[in-house]
Amino acid sequence: MGSAIVDFTVHLDEELAPEEQCKLEDFVRDQDGVVSAGISIKHPHLMMVAYAVDQNKPSNILHQIQKRGLHAELIGL
């Protein structure tokens, strides 16, 4: 049986240009276990991330985002 896929939301404090949003989405998708990452068109300060629970943790993914110099936090967990 495959691993469970769950999602979480990241709140981004910075307002990113569309090109920066795409780069961040690509970066997050490259993290271990991440199967999708997308910034909301209606709410560009929110990113949904889906990941395999046996391969990563939200706190690890968030830390990688923060290491890029962004101010971000997990919401709804």
C-alpha cells in the first residue's frame, strides 16, 4: 500500500511577483515527498502543499521555505 498523502497551508508574509511564485512552487515541489505545491490565485499569500507523510514533515518543508529568506508559517495544523 502507498503512503498517505496529506496537505497543509503555508502563509507567506511577502507579496511575491508571479515569476517568484512559480520559482517557489517549483522549489517546494522538489522537496522530498512533495507531490504538489501551488499558490492561490485569489489569495497569493497562501500556498497549499501536498506531501507523502512517510517521506517528509510540514515543519521541514516550511524550514526550507524560510531558508530562502521568506517569512512564512504553517496555518490550520
